[in-house]
Amino acid sequence: MLNSQGVFLGRARIVRIRGRVVSGVSGRLMRGANIRLRQPSPAAGVLIDVPVSVRVLRNGDFEILNVTPGYYTLAVTSMENG
């Protein structure tokens, strides 16, 4: 299962992104999800991974620190049972 959400970060020097990963199908927390921060490539018009550390807690909450302002996509992959 792959879901993406577009995000714009405003006029701050460095920001923190926090959230919770839930299933778009069942509404349940997605434990063990893989979260990537992606940004449009100026040359090719494709999304590239941003080298940041994503901290995912057991309850499905996540946190990404030290992100500079700009347009990003959060890409989440996970295997959902049931």
C-alpha cells in the first residue's frame, strides 16, 4: 500500500514535521510504516528522496527534524493485515 500527501512548509528556517500514520482503508494505526520525505527535482520533474532521519514510534506517531522550508511529499509504504 502506498499513500502520499503533499505538504508546503512556510517561512521558517528549520521546521519539524510530526504526525500519525493511519490506514486509508481501515483507519487503524500503521505500525512499522516506512516514511520518506520527497521533494521535486528541478531538472527532471520527478520526486527525489530527501536525506533526513524519520523517527517512527510504536504507536504510529512519526517525527522528522531539521527540515528546511519548501514543497515536499510524504511517501508512506506499509503492509497492512486484514
